[in-house]
Amino acid sequence: MLTFEDCLALCDLSVDEIAAIAEHEHLPEMAALGYGEYLIHGPDGEQHIKRMIVEDIERAKSSGNLKHADELEAVLKTFILHHPKLQVLLEARTQ
């Protein structure tokens, strides 16, 4: 039987990114791992996950949970750094 850690080792997402997906979609982390892995390999999947994290940040800020918003912003920055398609999109928008 595969554990969460086994699946995580095969996934292109970090544990923090999976936690953000789980929070956004109200899923257990194992289900969020599978959903995130599916999304990351699909068209616009990286953009979709980025949008989830941004929405989680906005929700945390609006509820006054600034510590959690800061944590999610760190997750977002790391996510963008590790997914080149997003970097290209961001660079294109700033030009």
C-alpha cells in the first residue's frame, strides 16, 4: 500500500502546495495530492493551482488571518519559482 509520502515523492508538487489545494477544495490531503498531480500535467493546470493559492490568500486576509496569508504567499512564491510556465506568463505580463 502506498503512503502519502510515497505518493508525494512521485508528485510534482510540494506538501505545502498540496495543503493549499486541500484547503481550497476542502479535500483530504491524499485526495488533494491526486487532484493536484492531475492538474499540474493538464493544460493550464499550473495557472489553475496558482489561482487556488491566490484565492486562499485573499480568503485568509479577508478573515483577518494575516499569518496564514503570509504562509500562503510564501507557498505561492515557491510554486512560481518551481513551475517555469508560470514564470514565462509573469514575464510576458510585465513587458
